[in-house]
Amino acid sequence: MFYLILVGLAMPLLLLPGSTALVGVLMLVPALAYAVKSLRLFARANLHPADVAALGLLGMGIVGAVIADDPEVSQPKLLGLLYAISVYFAVRRYAVTLRRATAVAILLTVAGLSIAVVGLVGTQWLDEYSKTLQFRAIYDRIPRLIADVQSSHGTIGGFHPNEVAGVLAALIPISFAVPFAADGLPRGGKLPLTIAGSSAASLALMMFYTAISASRAAWASLGVAAIVSVAMMISPRRLAALAATGFVLMFAVWLLVGPLGGQLRSADDFGSDWYGKALRQARAIAPLLSASDLTWDPVDWGRPTRFEIWERGVQMVRDYPLTGIGLNTFPSVVQSRYPFSHHNDFFVPHAHNLFLQAALDYGLLGLACFVLLLVVAITNAIRSLRVGTKRPLAIGVLGGLVSYASFGILDAVVVGAKPTFLFFAMIAMAISLGRARCLGRQSLP
């Protein structure tokens, strides 16, 4: 608990703008000392691969900050990554029993509730994000209490609804699982009912925000997480292969339709074969979708499309495969060195793909470390499904990680952004659950 308290106290010092970052870094020393201790175990062959990946990702973050053109722009993301890695090791050290893992899940639920509340009163509900007309009446009735938000690239008018919805979509499965984690909750009294009721209220508010955000990427990721969670409860082995295959197919579609095939959108004739017919049918039903840069012409859309952004991102990875372009420098680099065909002056904060942006910020080695973290966490969550008392939490954290990765295909809550520590806490909890051989209050190895 000592480690969690320290990282909790350090959060406002590191993630909010100010001159107190050094104090926050010093408060993380105990948690990072656990990481150093993990390195000492390397000679004994006991070092967990996820720990290596976490430290490797942090190392590549430092490299990305060093080579960045503007260190002031890179510093917030580096601090966000440092904090996320510290949370990862703190949770790994703390969540050594099922009850403690449940406590972490409760903390994540509280974090989701807080994000939903702050998001409701601080989101910039612009017309361009109001893809569903009936939601505009709801937007007008929500009080706007936060007008300016400080980001690493300056002050913006409010939170982006897609980013907030992406975070909540990953926390909703865990919030749903908490009331069912009976073996991890205290017994007797009113506390279990209070936790269950609070979790239900948090879940309702998070789902409400996700619904009115009109973020189709969040909706889709939450749907994928729900399908995976339900199928896991039925047949974990079959779903493991199904989930892996589905994710690979989603990534392949992104590659073919995005950076490798964006030019197909402007083609006048797709041919007479089955593939050309399928493309014509897709174009025919495109108007049924609401306004989106996936369906509109870039000139009419008024800004660079995702296809253009992905193409520029892939070009950057080809040019800077080892180190990336510099931490958090995508907006300036894309405008100066890889200009868009139209609307090059429009501010694009990231590559709108979690994995592509990770390669741009941390290089291919950093991307490999991040993917390894996700794979190890998901694998351990699946493994823990074999133990009945851990199934609710395992399904919740598995759904959260699947939602996070799925959302990252079309959009991104980038690694190093302020909410990153929530996902790394989920990764650490999944690993702790997967390594457990015992139940209840007994320690995990």
C-alpha cells in the first residue's frame, strides 16, 4: 500500500503542469527501486519478461526525449510514461493477493467515475464531434465548468470526447466485474453492498458518457470487449485463437485500407472482379455513415483524413525506425517534413493509431516492448480464467485490455498521455492474476 500511496500523491505533481515535477519524480523512487530489484534478479533467470518490456519502453522514452527537436514538448509525455511505469511496478508489488487485486480494480472504477464526471463538465462538444443529432440537446444541458485544458502543445478549449470515451471504454469492463468479485471483497456488513452500488453507479455514468460521445471507435472497442468477455466465459481456448485472429484481421484491414491502400479511395474504376465489386458496394453504403474522415473527401472534410495521417506515419517509421521521430513531436514533424496534400496547417496531435504512434514516439524497439506488455498481460488474464475465484476480475481486465487495443486501431490514447497509468495498472493486475496459484488472501508468487 505504501507504494500505491506514494504514486497517488505524485500524480498531480507529474501529470498537471507546474514546476513540481522533480518532487514528483523523487516520490517515485521507491516504486522504481522495485524495478531495479527486478533487474538484479536477471542473473537468477527470474526476471519477468513484462518487467523487461516496461523498463525497455522507459529507456526508449528517454531516447525519444533526447532526440526531440523541442524538449519542452517531449517532457510531459516522458513524465506521463515515467509515472505509468512506476504505477505498473507499484501495482505488481501490491497486488499479491486476490483481495488486493480487487482493491486495484475498485480504484480503477473510482478513476473511471472521476474521469466521466470531469469529462462531462469539461468536454468541448463541437459540432464536428456531434455525429448523432439527438445528442445535441443533451450537450446544451450539461454545464461547462472547465473551459481551458493545458496540454503539452498548449491550451485547448476542453477535453476531446473521443479520447475520454476511449479511456472509459477500457475501464467499463473492470467496473462491471467488481461486484462479481465476491472472494476479493470484504465479507459481512454493508461494505460489499456499498462497493457494488458505487460500482453500478460508476458504470452507468461511464456508459452514459461513452454513448453521448458519439465516438464510434469507443463504441466498437467496447463491443469487441463485450464479445470477447462473453465468449471467454463460454470457451476460453477457442476464444483465445478467435480473439488473436480477429485482432490480426483488424490490423490487416487498417494496413490495407489505410497507409497501404488509401489511394484506392480516389480511384474512379475498381475493376470488375470480386474485389472491385466489394469496393464499389462499400462506397455505395458509405453515405449511410455519419460525417467522417473515413468517408469524406479531404477537401470537403476540411482537414487531413486518417488515410493521409497513417500514410505520413508509416513514412516516418520507415525513415526513423530505431529511435522514432522524437517524443511527442508528431504535429510539428508532419507539417514541416511530411506535409499533407490539403489543410497542412490543421493541427493533428497524433497518428490516430496506438501502435503506429508508439513506433513514432519510441521506435520499433519501443513498439515491441509495448506490444509484449499487452501480449503478456492478455495471456496471463486468459490463464487466470481457469481459477473460478479469479474469473470475474480476469474477464474484466481482459475486456479492458482488449478494448484499449481495439480502440487503438482507429484512434489512440497514446502511450505517455495522462491516462496511460490506468492501462499500465490494468496490465500489472492481469500479470499478477495470471501468476497466482492460490486464492483469497494468500500471496501470489
